[in-house]
Amino acid sequence: MSNEFAGLHAVVTGAGSGIGLAVAQHFQEQGATVYGLDLELGGMAPFATFIKCDIGDPASVTSAFESLAAKTQVIDILANNAGIGATGTVEDATDDEWQKVLNINVVGTSRVSAAAMQLLRKSKSASIVNTCSIAATAGIQKRAVYSASKGAVLALTLAMAADFVKEGIRVNCVNPGTADTPWVSRLLSKANDPAAERAALETRQPMGRLVSAIEVASAIAYLASPRQSSTTGTILAVDGGMQGLRLPK
């Protein structure tokens, strides 16, 4: 097995399940020491040291990074994966929903990145990878609030890349298509016909299936790797061709 990340320290938010758990496992299996930030331990115990953190709460983020600083003197990789979803049009959305989603998905990503910066600066190969979404670059029905938040994450990624490139801190993001995660499963369970709804999601992506969490994790690992020392400000699609392909029916 590869030890590409041997000796490196990685922080993964939302590491308890889904894509974040796959990222934590991938880094750990390739030699990294992993710290998982999440509301609950979830499935990360074999792969990461759990630190409780609500990225939507500034005090919680401050406390989490105080705990982290007691465990490591450096962060080499920050994977900003934690986030929440939302469904509906602008007519459906409430002000409270806008505030909650933007606070977690956008401001939360920013506040975690800011909290990590002091330890990232101590790394010889510092990298931040944000989990964005196909929703940032393609219009998807009934995803107004979520799409707006991910569009902001994409813009934030580019701004951060520009701000920190001279310090040797790379910032990139992945744009997954619809992924086979617990969040999607919960969303499907609320549909009148879950099987039909899942089939529609699979058909929407040209490859004809949902993206797997490990496929996204592998893309995050690629961007985070010290071998990609010239890659910054990059948006990497992992979407089964949804963004770029137009196939005849």
C-alpha cells in the first residue's frame, strides 16, 4: 500500500460519515495522521482522532483548534468537507434557511480555514481542499440555497488560493456530482417513490450512476498531495460527466 502521506498531519471536517469518512480513511491508509472534526464520532474511530466541532459555531471552532494544537504542531492538509444540504426554490426558502446554510457551508469553511492557518504555515507542503459541488457550476432544479452556497465556496476557493499562494499554501476544490452518501439516502427516503427518484438521479449523470464517496476522496487526495505542488486555484469535477458532457437521448 502507498505511503504517500506518511509523516503528514491532515484535518478533515465532516469526517464521521460519507465523503469525509472516506477522505479520513484514504489519508490514514496512505500514512497520514488524521484528525476528524465533526459533531459526532460516527465511523471515523479506526482512521482519525475525533475532535468535536460545529463549524457553524465560532466558539466551537476555536475550542476544536485549541484541542488540535495540543495534539500537533503542524497541519499539512485541511479538507473542508463539512456542510449541509437544502432543497427547494427561492420561493420555498426562508431567511432562517439562508442564514443556516450560508453560515455552515460558506462561513464555516472560512472560519475553519482561518483557524487552521497558523498551523498550516508551519508545513512545508500545506494544502487546503474544499468540497464544493456540481451545483456551483450547473443549474439544478430545486437547489437554490444549496447551489448559492456552493457557488460561494467555489469563489472562496479561488480567493483563498490567490491570497496564500505566495506563502506556499495551495487551495483547491472538488466538484462532486450527486454522491452515494448517507445524506442522499436520507433525501431519497423522503420521496414518494425512492427507487424512481434514485433512478432519476443516476440518469442525470452521463455515466448512469451516482458518484462514490471514495472517488471523491481520491480526487481530494490528489489535490492535497505534495506531488501536486504547482496545482492551486483548481476546480476538479468528479461528476460522472454531468458538467461537460451532452449525450444524445
